Amino acid sequence: MSRRPIVSLGQSAKFVHIEVDFVPYSEECLVKEPGCSVLQLPVLYTYWTDCTDIETYKTSLREKVQKWVGELRERGINDWMVVVVGAPDARKPNKLLPRTTVLDKMKTDFGGKQAERCVSLYEPVKTDSRSMESWQSLLAKMRSLVMVAYNRALNKFEESMRAERERRTEKTWSFCEYFSIQEELAEVMLLLGVMDEALVQYDELDALLTQFVLNSAAGDTPLWLTKFTESCERWEGLFISTELNKRLQEKIHSGETSLLQLRNYLFQQQAAVLLRLNKPWEVASRALSFLQNTANELQILQVGIAPGGVACWGFLSCLEVIHSLARCSSSSGTTSPHTRHIAPLWAYAREKLQELGKLCGLHPDVEGSEKLHAVVALVCGMGDDPHADNVGRRPHQVDGAAPSAVKEPEGADDGASTFSVAMLEQDGMSPMTRLKEALSSKEAFRKHYLELSEVAISTCKHIGHVRCARLIGRDLASFYLSLGQPQQAANFLGDLLHSFTDGCWPLLAADTRDKLVICYTAMADWPKLLRVGIELACCSQVAHERRAAAFGAVQRAITELSEGRILKC
């Protein structure tokens, strides 16, 4: 049906698009509990007749229609319509005594103040102008009545939903049961094409769950929330798609899911709506707070989860969001979208991979073999790869995402780091495949960690977050030191030292100089060691022991210089 405005309580008019189906009338299809559901709900009941004879109407038809209308009114149904189909009377009516038609009688008998619910359709099989006008009039009236009926049904459903929400302080109330009610309203809004209203419903569910978790930190833990405090044995990452995950939805409605799965589902639905709204940058802007808040909620509820499980989930979810936005970028014709929002995700993914590397014994400074049992446990908890069918392709397309050009808000970044895009496209790895490979050996971990770090640094620099890039460089410098590559480490530490000195942070600058002393000593770069050592020895904010140690390094550098070893540099 054509777009028509629909108005909800306290809201402005929205233009919607409704598709309707006609089904045969039966008592089983009558709404028995108004407000309990709105999906697949009969909204308009119609009675069709081809009777045009007044006598026939009086003897039989009137009674049938009266019984039908009576059945509807007994159940509080006021949304009905009677259609009289037939050719107009060919006889000319008397001007003094106008001829009464079946339609007139129906309006008198049943219409009352709603006479517009009785309409006629003349010569439906013909194609002349009068027949076309009749069809147009019928469709316009039916469209109007359907919208009125649907608006009334939605208002009843929202009232029922609000009443259920007000019961949230009762002991028997369950969030999962309420979740199914409000999500049904979100699904209806999606069917109506009102995407922003659907997003509001998911945002409200998100906020309500967050409030319950925060209240539990103060000792107010409802009975249903204790289910989410049970141990979590799976940590699947996000899978962003516009297709509904019905299996997970059913588990949530039945209360058989973990907090991590519930949070994943909520964010996935929010992301799907945002992608339909052509707002992929907002998916990225929400992603980091979602990851951090969910990890915090797991701590608040003291959910038992294997070491590294949250890190695996965070890494997989970060890359899933990045891959999804990269696909939206390629369909919109830009090189790399929304870098301003993606840069923190690259940094977060790097942190989680670093955490996993330490846990699994994959760092270069960890002696002995990798902790194989830890890796196996983490891989098992990841579940199946949702992108298994797409591995090796260019990928990870967000199914059903609008291919039209994406418009970013004012001030959004127009370009992106070509290095990060190249990394995504060079091997076609899914997030899970990439993580499994990174955890397979020290060499593989080194490769992926260095790639992620370089992408994070280049992306931060691209958007002007130089300090963030140099802080990442500090971790990378420590990694290079553990690899026995002081030259690489010194380059990052030198940039970091400039930031600390320019920002007047003497203690941080002193810590950086300590590391530079180690690098220059390993490199036998005595002139640079002499300069950094003197700066550290002269820093009044540093403890005397550290200044004395720096002065000792200066003396050793002077000795080396005096012996002519500078020729080695």
C-alpha cells in the first residue's frame, strides 16, 4: 500500500509502507486478547457482497451482516468495512422519490456515525473511467481504514508493553519475557519502514539491561538476573548482518542465553538497523563503548569465564565491525570509511591480541613452548566461524546492506588509511581465522601483532591522534626490545619522548629516557646515550638512585668515546 502517516502516542506523524494480505474470515482469526501481540494481527475485517436488490437485502443479507458485525463488537473490534460489489441500477430514479440502494440501507443500518465504512465498487471488471474511479475510491478508503486500525492496534500494544515494563520491580518479572515484547514492537517498526523507531526500541532495551546490571552492583539483584551470573563457556564474537539470528532470538526469549550472547544480539540488531539507515559510522562509534561496557558488566556480575575469553571476544568483535564497515565503504565507492571511529577499534584489537599473546606464552620474552592447552581452550570457546563460507573471498559482506552511497555527518573523515584497507583485503581472512592463526605459533603471533600495531599507529596518525599513536608505539618498542631489535624500539621511543617533553611531563619523559638508555647501550650508540643520560641525570623530579644510575651510564659512554669506540658507530 502507498505511504501513509501513522501517529503514535506523544510522537509526530511517520510515513510508513504497509503490505497487507487478505485471508478468509473465520472466528479463529478474531483477536481474543487485544494488545497481546501485533505481528500477524488482523487489523481490518471486510465483508464483501454482490447483492444489489433491496428485497434480497431485507430478507437475508441484513441478518448475515448484522450477525457478522455483532461478532466483531462482542470482542471490542471496531475496525471493519462492508463492500457492495455490483453494477449501478440502469433505471433512472424518480426526482421526487429517489431510489434507495443497498449501500444506503447498509449505511443506515450499520454505519451510524461511521457511514464511511460502507462503500461500493461499481463494475470491477471493466476498464472505463467510472470503474477506475470506483477502484481508486475503494483503495483510498481501505488504505485510510487500515492505517487507522493499525495505529489503534499499535497504541494498544504499546500500552500493554508499558504496563509490563512498570512491573519490573516485581519478583516474578523477567527481562527475557519483556525483551520479546519490546522486540516485537521493533520488528513491527522495521516492517513499517520506520527504522529510527525500531532503533529506539533496541536502545531502550539496552539501557534497561544496563540499569539492572548497575543496580545489582549496589546489591539489588533480581531473580532473573542471577541466570546471567552463571559461568560463560562460549565467547563468540559479533556477527553483523541484516538477517535476523532466529536461533539466538529464541534462546533469549526462553531465557537460555548468557549475558555475552544477549549483549551480542542486542548490538547486532542495533548495527543492522543503523546499516539500513545508511549510518555505518554510528556502528563504529558505538562499538568501543559497547565492548568496554560489556566487559565491565561481566566483572560486576562476577561471571565466570576462562582467562582470555573476554579478550578473544573483544578481538573478534572489533575486527567484525571493521570488516563490516570496510565492506560498506567499498560499496559506497570510498577507499576507507569513517577512520575517525575505526582507529580506536584497531587500537583495542591490538591490546586484546597483546593480552592473548602474554596469556598463551607467545611473546618473544617468554621462554619455553607455547601454552597449548590455553590456546585449545580459547579456540573451542570461539564456536563456529560465521564467515566460514566466505573465507578466501573478498569479504565479510553485511548481507542485505544498502549498496547506495553512504553519507557521513558533517565533520566526518573523508579518507582513510590505505594500509588498513590493504590489510583487510590482502588475504580475505575472517576475524576468527586471523585470530586462530595468530595463536598458532610465536612467529604467526609476531606477524599479526606487528601488522595490527602498524595499522593502529598509521590510522591514529591519519586522523591527527598523534599522542595515541605514540603510546601504541611505546608498547611496540617494548615488543621490539624483547625481539632484540633496539634500533626499531629507539625510533618509537624517540617519538614518544618528543610528546612527553612537549607536554611538560617530566616523569613520563624520564621513564622513556630509561628505556632509550637500554636501547642505545645495546646499539653502542654512545653519543646518543651520552645526551639522553645527561638529560636523565639532570632531571630534578627523578629519585636520586635513578639519577645516579643515569650518571653512571654517562660515565661509561664517556669512557667508550675516549677510547675511540665511537668509530664503530
